[in-house]
Amino acid sequence: MKILIVDDVHPILLERLEEKGYTTDYQPRIQPEKIIQKIPDYEGMVIRSKMQVGHELINRAVKLKVIARMGSGMENIDVEQAHARGIICLNSPEGNKDAVGEHALGLLLGLFNKIPAANDQVKKGIWNREAHRGTELKGKTIGIIGYGNTGSAFAEKLKGLGVNILAYDKYKFDYAEDQVNESTMEELYNQADVLSLHIPLSPETKNLVDQRFISRFRKPLWLLNTSRGEIVNTEDLVSLLHNGKIMAAALDVLEYESSSFEALHQADNLPRHFSDLCRMERVILTPHVAGWTHESYRKLSEITAIKMLRYLSRS
């Protein structure tokens, strides 16, 4: 059985598959048109983010049994079409959940203590302690939207900091645990000091966080986004930062990213709203690396191999 791997993976993935007798074809630099030509020969395919698996490829994949996505989001796969053709689609969100949880906590501490701005000024020879007086997390209410792998991992990292954790998930129930309160959106609107997003990109969540949505919150917010950039309307975010409804924001993702998350769309002609974000000291930006650590690189590959082998052994 042949498995095509079309993006960079940790060598452990190839080792695990090959030791079980599968033939791996590792081509991380292959072009999409070449994949479409080759795919009829393969029973399995491993992708990350740069490959779009759409109607044409799925129709040509006459032997394909499984598409494995290294990571969490499945928006680059036509899952409905794949299932209609009898192809199972797997992902591996467990592999980078701790990385995302830790990064989100780092962003939150950076915002509350103004660490990036203080670092920049000290390196320029500016010693202004009062301008960088921090705010303590203890006693604050952290609202988490989406209580899957990364949302629950973030909540775990928050325990012990003396915060009140409210979690809302439209599709999960009875998940309350020690120090985590299963909440409604109304409770988040009324109580949250911090809002952290841990939801997939879908037609339901695209531009979810806009002027209208944020206006429902009683208090000014600190905003964290380590999920997908298009969930937050950047133009509205800039306005909300200017009027103080959002006090500060930390974004690991931007709506201007390409589908592979490796660059910004139209890098030479970015919207003015992105430039506005870059000029604000109250905004922290990182390049979609929350889930991308040395440890998660291996764990993502290990979990992908385990899931593929479990499915293929039954098929």
C-alpha cells in the first residue's frame, strides 16, 4: 500500500508507516498539479496546510482510503466530497495542543505586563518604568470560546494563576472540571475580562468577532486569537482598539495569511488596517507559530501515524 506525503513531516512518520509494511513517497516540494497526476496510484495521503484537497483531486483518487492532515484545521480539505467517495479524513489536534496552550498563556502575560513594548524601549536606551506598569491576572475572568484540544490545554495552563475560567463550546456539554466553569455566551458577555478564541474556521465562525459581537461584552476586553485569522474582522478590531472596547490584542493569526500560513496575501499591498495594528503598542503579533514547537513537530507526526495505521489496519 502506497502513501504520498506532500509536505514536511518529522521522520518518525515515515518510520512508523514503513515498519508496518507501507511504502511511503515523501515529496514535500511537489507541485499541486503533479499531485493530481500521481494521486490515482496511492491509498493514503498526508498533507499539512499548503495543499488544497478539492473536487478534482478527490475524483482522481480512485484508490485513496485516507487523507491525514498534520494539525487541527480541516478547511483545506473538501471533507464532504471525500466522505462521499468513501475516503476517511483524519487530523491530529492532540499533537500541538500543549504548544498552543503555552503560546496563548505567553501572549496573555505579554499583554498584561507590556513585555514586548518594554523590551523594545529598553533596547533603545529608554528606561520608562511607569509607562510599562503591568496588570495582574489574579482575579480576572478568562473567557474561552471552543473547549476542544487547544481550549482545554489553555485552561489547564491557567490553573494556579488565581483566575476565573469560563468556557463556552456550542457543540460540547458536561465538560466542566476543576477550576473550569462550563458557561453560556451570556455569562461570557457579562463577566469576561479576557477572550481567547479556540475554534475552527467555518462559514459559521468567519468574521465572528466584529463590532457587533464585541459590543455585547459588558467590560473592555483583552483579546487572544490562536485559531484562524479570518475569525476576527481586522478592520473592526482596529476600531475597537481605538475606542477602548478592546484594551489590547494578541494575534498569532491574521486574516491576510495565505492558505499555507507561510506568508501574508499581497505582501506589498497589505490593507491599511494591518499597518494600523503594526503601529499599536497594545498589539502583539506572532507568525502563526503557536502550535509549531520542536516537540509538537514530532508529536504531530507520531499521532498522524498512529491514526493512519489504526484506520488502514481495519480497511
